[in-house]
Amino acid sequence: MKTPDPERLRIVVHEVHSPVAALDALATAAAATDDPELVRRMVDLGVAAARDVARLVSDPDLVSLRLEPVDLASLARTFATPAVSVETDGPAMVDGDATRLRQVLSNLVANALRHGTRAAIEVRTRNGPVVVSVADDGPGIAGADPFARGASGAGSSGYGLWLSRAIAEAHGGTLELGDAPERGACVRLSLPPSS
């Protein structure tokens, strides 16, 4: 039997944490409501999270892509909570891998909430690439490159932003750090629009 690569194992554990936490939150919320439409939506999100876990665990490459049309605006709205606002200017279609793009957004939102109390997602499609910005109200990011493998802060393992950038680049896009409109940090994912 082949011994697993310890670093790959650490990355997979890091990436599986978010969908497993989402499954827990969805199950708790579904048990607390009598609204059948809300329960149906939570079950759909839970199924997607479970499929993400299966894909992340079984992918030997960590960033392999299965391209299909993905509406980033719709995907972003699945992250809306009282602590996460989402603003879009309409559909934002890209040729992408829905699981990988959900993984990127999950990492960006988790990072924003780790450093602040609120996250704001904006999806813009005007003239050129589709741009998804995730801003927080924390202290901002200074110093070392936060996208470096193993770069860590506030109790983080340092794999989330590194892997998110690798996924963005695998899609022909970019992931960059900027300042939030008021204070804090803002990470911008730019992807080519669907052709």
C-alpha cells in the first residue's frame, strides 16, 4: 500500500473542512424550520456539499477541472447569510468547474470571516472578465504574500488562498489582493466570461 503524501493530506483536510461545516449548518437549519421550500433548498445545498467532499477526496491532482457553464452570480448567492452580503449585476456566466469555483468562494468567505465580522461578495460582469470581490471589515493584510503556500495568519493553515489562486489560474483567471472600499482586505477573482 502506498503511503499518502503528508502535504497533500493536509491540503485535502483543509479543503474538506468547509463543505463538512456547511453540511452541519444545513442540517441544523433544516431541523429548525417548517418551511418546505427552505428545507428543499437546504437539501439541494447539502447534496452539492456532499458531492464536493467526494470530489475533493478522490481528486489526485487537487485542481483538475470539469468545465461546464457556471453562473458565478448564482453560485455567490448560495453563500448569503446574515454575516455575508451578496450583490450582483445579473448573470455572470463562465466556463468553469462549479465544484472548484465553490471551493474558491468558500475559502475567500472563510478567510474574510476569520479576519473580520462581515464579508461582502460582489459579482460584476461589465466589459471584460467576470470579477468576484470578497471584502471583509478586518484589519487588512500586510506583510508576506498571503497566496504563498503555507502562508498563515489568524489560526489558518495557509493552504486556502494558495489553492484558490491555483484554481483561478487553472481557469485562465487571476486571484489578487486589494484594499476593501472602507477598511479590511478585498480579494478579487477574475475569470474570462463564457465564450
